[in-house]
Amino acid sequence: MNAAHISRRTVLLGAAAASAAAIVPTAPISAPALFTGLDLGSAPDLMGFAVGTPGEYDWISVAAKSAEEAWSRWCDHRGYAGCERIFNPEFVTRVAQWDGKHPDTICPADWLRAGLGHCCERCGYETHCESGARIVAGEVVCEECITFADRVAIDPEDAVEELANRIADEGEEDVRDDLIAKGEWPLVEGVWSRAVADAAEDAVA
């Protein structure tokens, strides 16, 4: 990777690799072969876990009666044997929000809601809330893929403030033309007049 390709995303992901928030699953999210015929109705005591290598992106969602059992299922998935199967609690994260859910039903947004990471569903890069990822209309979106229209949906008040700042810095006409060019104008048109008024008020102040 040359210097031109080193971005803020690269720095964030490098720093995140050592933290629990950086837990990101592989694709597919769960391993269907591990849970063929799994009936949560007949095993209501099954708990939710995320299992994988710390700092790596090989995590899967697992339903099991204990952390040790979840670990064993992951070892089966990875094809580990012998000493490689010695239980290591650092590889297992308890996820109470997943209790009672079949692993195949755990969606990308469920990983973020649990405080874990996932791949952005727009660009495929690993991301998590600490690096600006958000859930937009049920979709995991990294900070760099979030559009202004997304920000309007996530936090309208913050979006109006951001838009007012842009108008003050770039000018009303240029900002409007940019939003139209990006196809975002219909989604922000409703807050446009407020943003223009706020920008004008700030200019007077």
C-alpha cells in the first residue's frame, strides 16, 4: 500500500483491531452447516455468542449452552483439532441480545446493536460504531459511506446544523447544486429553508 492509499479509515481499522469493538464476522455471518436442524424451541436454554480470533475477522454467531460449547462449535467450523481446541475465553464473547435467536437470523445490524463490528453493506470495509458506523434503514453503513441524506434520517437536527454550516461556507447556490448532482436534494428539501435561515442568522451574529 502506498502513501496515497493510507486513509483515515486505515488508521481507524488498525487501532480497532486490538479492541473488542473491532469484532467483525466473516461472510457468511453464521455457519449454516453447524446449525442444520437446530431447534431453539426444544432447547430454550441456548445462549448467544460471537466466537472468533481476537483482532481477526473470522467471527461467527453461535447458539450454545455455554461459552465452552460455543468455542467447540467454532473449532469444528475452523477444522481445529488436538491442542488447538483448548478453550480460550478471549475467543468467545457473550451476546445476550442474541439469546433465543437462530444464528442464521443474526443480521449485520444485530452485530452493531451488540456493540460489535461488521462489514459496511455498501463498500464491504470492516467498521464499527467507534469508527462512525451507523444503522441506516436497517443497513450497516460506515462513516465514509454515510450520505447527507442518511444524516437527515439519523439525526435531523444535526443534519440541519451541518447543512447550515455548508451554506455559510460554500454559498446557498453551490450547496444546492451539489445536493442535486448527488441525487440527495429530494430528501433534504424539507429542511432546506431552515438551514438557509440558520446560516443567515449565524452570518448576522
